[in-house]
Amino acid sequence: MKKKILLCMVSVLLIFTACSAKSGNGQETAEKFLQAVFDVSEDDVTEFMSVETEEDLNNWVSDRYGEYLTDYGMVNAMQNRMVAAGIEMKNMGKEYKDPEIKVEKRKNAGDENWMNYQVSFSSEDLELTYSGSMLLVQQDKKWKIEKIMRNN
């Protein structure tokens, strides 16, 4: 009897784990990626400025954002300069308050998992907003960004 109860509990736990891995839509991954892009220190800028080759850039992006992006997502984020957006802001020399990050599933996206995002910053004399869309896919039971588009 104890074996049956234990077997039942293990089965329920396995089913719950499998369902929770499939649940969600990647919104947390999108938010963490955007936070990583815009949470930039002076050391990050120095490291980025020392990139000299394409291989250096690939390694920098992979080390910094690899957990959030598929291989295609990394190429896409480099092509549209999303990975350098925080570096560009830091180089403006202004101090911004922590960004306000909003991510929500795009309406009428069908079966695809498109998210709209908006990242807003403010300083004493300037307000700045980045916005766009990203497509998230599941890869190895984790949500990752496959495509990212910037509106500005």
C-alpha cells in the first residue's frame, strides 16, 4: 500500500513538473534579457569597447546573453544592435533611473509567442523609450528569444 501511495505521489510530481515546464509564455525570459541589456556598468562598456573581431563580439554576446537567446536570436540581436543598446545609453554620459520594463503577449499573435516590449528611462532632462517585439520559443525546456525587433 505504501508503495502505491509513493508511486502515485511521484507520478503526480512528475506530471506537475512537466506541465510547469511547458506553462508560461517566456515573459520572464524577455524581462530578464531586457534587464541584462540595459543594466550596464562602466566595466561592461570597457569590455565591449575592447571587442576587435567578430569572434570577440560573438563571445561577448554569448557570455552575456546566451542564456536568453537561441543561436539565431543572437545573430538577430547583433544585427539590429539590440545587444549594444545599453552600452550606447551608458556612453551618453547621463545617469538614468532604473528602467521601467513592460512585456506583454502580442494580441492576435495566434499560436506564435510574440511579445511586445517597452523599456522606458528618465533623467533630469531626458526621457528615452525603446520598444519593439520579440518571438520566444522553447529550447531544451527553456524559453529563449528567437527574433527581436526594435521600433527605434
